[in-house]
Amino acid sequence: MHAALRSRIMTVCTQKIAQKGEGVGLSFYAFFANRNDDPARLMEAATWWIETHKLDHFEKATKILAMAIAESDE
């Protein structure tokens, strides 16, 4: 995963957790604007979410944040 996408995932997850608590769920669409202005990055996120990790449509933001942090340590 590109560093920019990983950074965006970490930022969005942190914000959502701060706003709504540790039980908040989100989908990979949460990392993008309502307008599909970066289709390549959207597909990268979808591939990471669906194919690589086989995640459900909605997952806990805390889980996604932990996964992004773990990948940044690699």
C-alpha cells in the first residue's frame, strides 16, 4: 500500500474514533470524498480491504487503524 493511502487511513480512523468512540465502524469508502476523484487509489484501498484482508463491508475503525499501523512498521 502506498504511504499516502496508509496515512489517510490512519488519519480518518483516528478522527472517527475521536468523534464517535471506539465502537465506530467504517468502510473503505470513508477514506475518499463523495466524488471519485482518485480511482486508482480507490481501487488500491478496495483491493487491500476486500482481496488482501477479506474484510466485511463495515469494520471497526480500531481494527483498521491497527492493521494500517502494523503495515507501516514492516
